Amino acid sequence: MATVAVLAATNDRNLALAERFVESIRAAGHEATLTQLSDLGMPVFTTEESKANGTPASLDALWDVMSSADGWLVCAPEYNGAAPPTLVNAITWLSTRWSDFRALFNGRPVALATSSGGGGEYIITAMRNQFLFLGCDVIGRSIIEKGGDSAKQESIDHLVERLLSRC
């Protein structure tokens, strides 16, 4: 049985999409944990913040969820053609664990999805590039919900199947 960490970068349509993925993973007989990045309360990363206050307590919990998972599924909206601050901030804080942060990402299968008011292609490309740069194995297919349309359940199930086959 595989464990998948499902990350929702925001608490609206992308959270609803993430919840659909959790249901699909569990229906396939696997474990899924849902983390809403906006609930973690991580301060914006700066070198000064890190030096003055160390890492936020919520970073340990996020690290534990992500490191114990066999794969990840990330749902994030497109903000001005890029990733939302919650996702970028979480990844930045994770990378402050200099001695072992690459081990968290290297070879980890990752599936990507978005529910965006605009096109959504830019966020998928931005996430794909960042997770590839970090050493992850990004699944070729992704889910893009546009303009309030919901993803087909068959598409969600297929992406889950592809992710689970890599876990």
C-alpha cells in the first residue's frame, strides 16, 4: 500500500480538487494525507527571519508528512502566471534543511494539478520546472480545471493510477 501526500496551496477550489484526489487515492486502496499549506502559518522566508527565529514549528510537521509519503500530489492555483506564495514559501523553508533536503525531493514521484480562473498552463509549467530542478520524478500528465469547470473523475482516477504506479 502506498502513501501519498496531497498538498493544497490554497483553501478554495484547489482544496476541493485536492479532496477529490484524496478520495480517489483511498478508493484505490491506498493512504492519503491532505495538507493545506495556507493553514501552516509559516512566516515568509527571509534569511533574516531564519537567523532570528529559526525554522517555524510547522515545518517539522510538513517535513514528516512529505518524507513519509511514497509520492506527492500538488494542487495549486496560477497566480499571475506563476506559483502561489504559499507553495513557493513552503518549498523554500523545506530547502533550508541543508544537510538532507535533497533526499526529500530526489526521485520522489510528483503529480500536479490546478484549478485556476485563467488558463492554468503556466502554473503547471512552473511547478514542473521547480520539482524537476529539485530532483523529483514529475508525472507527465496533469489536471487543469479552468474557469470553474470540474475535472472529470476518470481523469483524476487516471492521474492517481499513474502516480501510484511510480510509488
